[in-house]
Amino acid sequence: MIRVLIVEDDPMVAQLNKRFVESIEGFKVLGVASNGEDALMFLKNNLVDLIILDVYMPKIDGLSVLKEMRKKFIKADVILVTAAKETENIDEALKLGAVDYLIKPFEFERLKSSLENYLLRYKLLQSKNTIQQEDIDRITKSSKIQNDAPLQKGLHRATLERIRGFMKKNDKESLTSEEIAEKVGMSRVTVRRYLEYLTTTEEIKLEVEYGSIGRPSHLYKYNRR
């Protein structure tokens, strides 16, 4: 279970983020801090894996919290959240080791994608004593593909994430578009369009199965790179 601290000065946003995080399997929110000072105190007394950290807060801002964490060798990972789009802040945050940077207002699917990428990395690094190049590529490239790749015209991010999430959860199975459509509650035509997109990004493998009678079956399977 990944232990999470949420640092956000807006109580309503903090509770909303808490519900979002805990709706994703594998995450547990240990605490919520309303400012950087309380966050550092919490980290002094609790072991945390991941911090969802707002930048603009009273007392101590998020970047200062991150700097202080590095000085004190606190190894928790950080996803920074801010309304700021300044290149300087983003560059500094990444140099300080932030694993992701979300700009408000962001959709839940974007946060979900960030957390799922983090979970993938966490499980991989926890389960292996040695790591191969393909493991590193699986962590870094999947994040880039999911978060940065522009969608084709007519595709929607929320629908894409729904189908992507289903395929991840059923990554040991090879499924037809009809089976996937039935499970996710969408039309086969719609599902096929998204599966074709995910095939072009190499997140899904297309397998053609030839039977003795009739047309060949097209099977889709999540690509565990």
C-alpha cells in the first residue's frame, strides 16, 4: 500500500483530492496538511511514500517544502500541484526530483494517470532485485505516452483512460473488441477506435487468430513493456 500525504491549503480541494486518491486501489492517505510547516512536521513523525503537494500555501510554499525535504534526506516522492505555469517553477521542481507536475485546474483522469504510473514504478522497483533496460523503458515511456501524446480528432481523454484502465486490469487476457465493449459498456465501433489508437502507441498489442472456419479473430492485449 502506497502511503500518501496531501498538502493543500483549500480544505474542500484537500478532501476532494483525498477521495480521488483513495478511490484508486493501492493508495492510502495517511494525512492532510494545510500548509508547508504542518507538512514538514508530519513528515518528521510519519513514513510517507508519496506527497501530493500544492505550491502556493501559507507559511512555507511547496517548492520550499521540497527543498527542505531534500536537505533532510526525506526520500518521499512528490507530485506538485499548482495554478502556476511559469517555466522557472516547473524546471526547478523537476530538478528537485518531482515525479510529476499538475497544473490546476486538472481533470481527475490526469491525476489518476499520474498515480497509476507511479504505482507501476513502485511495484516494479519493489519486486525486483535487479532491473533491466526494458523495465526502465516501461516506467518512463508509458508515462510519456499516456500524458503527452496528443489525441486524434474525435477521441476523448476520459474515454481513453477508461479503456486503458480496463486493459491494464486485464493484462493477462487477449480479448476481442466485442468482449471489451461489453465489459466497459460502450459500443463496439467506439471501442475499436480507441483500441486502434492504443495499438499505434504500442500500449496494446493486436493479435490475429486464424481459425479453421470463418474470418480471423482480432485479439487485443495490454502490452506489459
